[in-house]
Amino acid sequence: MNNKTMLVVLAAAFALAACHEIPQDKAKPYAGKEDVQPYAGDLFKGDKQKFEQALAERAGHENEYPRIAGNAQQ
């Protein structure tokens, strides 16, 4: 075999090896600790509505339009 034929054979072997699909196993169950609801702590004591209300109030402070409109000087 000459060098050109050997190069073609190696290129074909690498190309075929690159097309190999990795076997996919079934998903394994999560073995870590269970997640706790964010409103289950001492601050909200399990009150989901109070937690969502606090989130909405905090998100309202992220809006800069009321802050700018309140300080506008014309």
C-alpha cells in the first residue's frame, strides 16, 4: 500500500468512527435530597400567598419608570 491509499483508509476509518452514536441509557432517578418550597421557611411559615405577594412587591422595586417619573423635574 502506498501512502495515498493508507491516508484514504485512515480518513475513512476516522470518519466512520465519528459517526458512532453513544448508547443512551434510561434516566436514573434523582438520589439527592428533596427540594423544599421557598415559602416553607420561617419568614413565610408555609403561606404561599404571602410569599408571592412579597415577590411581586420586590419585583415592583425593579421597575425604574416609577422612580424616574417621581423625580422628573419639568
